[in-house]
Amino acid sequence: MTTINVDADTVAKVIPPRRKDAHKRANGTVCVVGGSRLYHGAPFLCGTGAMRSGVDLVYIAVPASIATAVRALSPDFIVVPMPDSKLTRGNISKLMAWVPKVDAFAVGPGLGEQRPGDLAHAINQLKGDGRSLVVDADALRPQILPAIRGAKAVVTPHAGEFERLFGVKLPGDTAGKAEMALAQAKRAGITVLLKGPTDIITDGESLALNSMHSPAMTVGGTGDVLTGVTAGLLAKGVLPFDAACAAAYVNGAAGVEAASRSGMHITASDVANSVAGVMKKYDVLV
């Protein structure tokens, strides 16, 4: 197997051109499902990553208790206040009625721990009708694996989340991590984007490495931005493995760009707001 080293050319090959006569929704719609009493910033950062990737609409579905706080952060998003603080069956049923035409869901940023059965049911519902799915953070639990097998799904764990999701211990070296990620992605039937100093992306058949990063990106929230960019590319019709590769590079390049302005003192918002400048290089009209 040839290992792909993700670079600017990799990204250029997968970003779809934009039609000059495009209309609203033609460039994709995303819904972020997350947030909790403690974390209202994570779903917003994820939504910003999705919006800056170039989609037309972003919904952010959060518990009603924090909906006003999230809505106050920006007028650019449609904030959906979910009546329950957890992903209950009733909550998901209402959400699906409110946002029926979403191309991709991003689930997990700031979500908090959920009841395993409710989480698996939610994932099953959200992936329906061929919708794409990115799963991150608190939603990365073993119970979701049967639900996302064979779906257009990307999981975006860091090392600890990977071990929790798959129930295995990662080795310390990049080659060993890549071998483990490849095996688990193949077994689960999904695309894995294992975050780290070198990102490892695999769908169980292909393997790619992304080293585009800044050391300033240890700041909290940059992974939420990555989840949003990945969801945005999926919503545009990019295949899961390609979307994960391109998103990893774009997110890393946005971090480098932010650090070029502010050094090691950036925030995740700086990264999110730098995504557009990176993506602009790949704009093509047809």
C-alpha cells in the first residue's frame, strides 16, 4: 500500500468547483449537534469551521438552555433549541422534523456523556437517507460502531478517544498508530481521522498522513473546527476519505496562518476564521 502525504495538491483535487448559477443549498447544508451546560463554544466553533468551508447553511442544534448564548455569538447560523439536554429519542425526532434537508451532520462537540442506547439511536436516525456524518468528542463511544458501519461517516478522535472508541491501546510511534488505525477502520467500515502531531487518515483501504500543523494548535477547540470543515466537505459531496484528508490539511494550514499573525497565542476562533483564507486558494467557478 502506498501512503499518501497530504499536501496542497491533494486538497485541490477534491474540492468541488462552484457553479456560477448556484442557488442556496446547492453548496451543501450542515447541522452540528452538540453543546451542553458547560460547553456552548464547541458547537459554535464546529459550525464556524463548516460555514468557512463554503457551505450555504449551517444549523447548530443545542440544548434550549444554551441556545440563546450560542445564538448571540453570531447571526450567521440557524440555532435549533432542543428541548432536552440529552439526545433522547424525542429530541432526535423533533430535530429531524425541524431540519429535514441537511446533507451532513456533525455530532459530538461539547455534547457531554449520553446514554449509550440513546446515542446509538441518534446516530442511526441522523445517517438516514444517505446523509453524511462526522462523529467527534463525547459521541465517540463503542455503541455507535454498528450504527455507522458502511455509512458515509468519518470519526475524528484524538488518541484517547480512539482507544475508548475501539477498545485498543495505541502504540507510541506513527507507523504503529497508522497500522492500528488502518485495521480498526477496516473492521468498522468507516473512515478514521486520528488527530495528532501527524494526522493519520484511513478508510481501511487507503492511508494518508498530514503533517500540516502549527504547535500553537494545542489550544482547545481546534479539533471542533476540524470536525466542522470535514462536515462541510462531506456536505459538498466529497467522499469521506478525501474529505478527511482535505479537512486535516485545511485546518492545519489555517492554524499555521493564524500563528503567522499571533504566534503561539492563537485561539480556536483564530483558526476557524483563517479557514476561509486557506479555502480561497481552491476556489474555481464553472
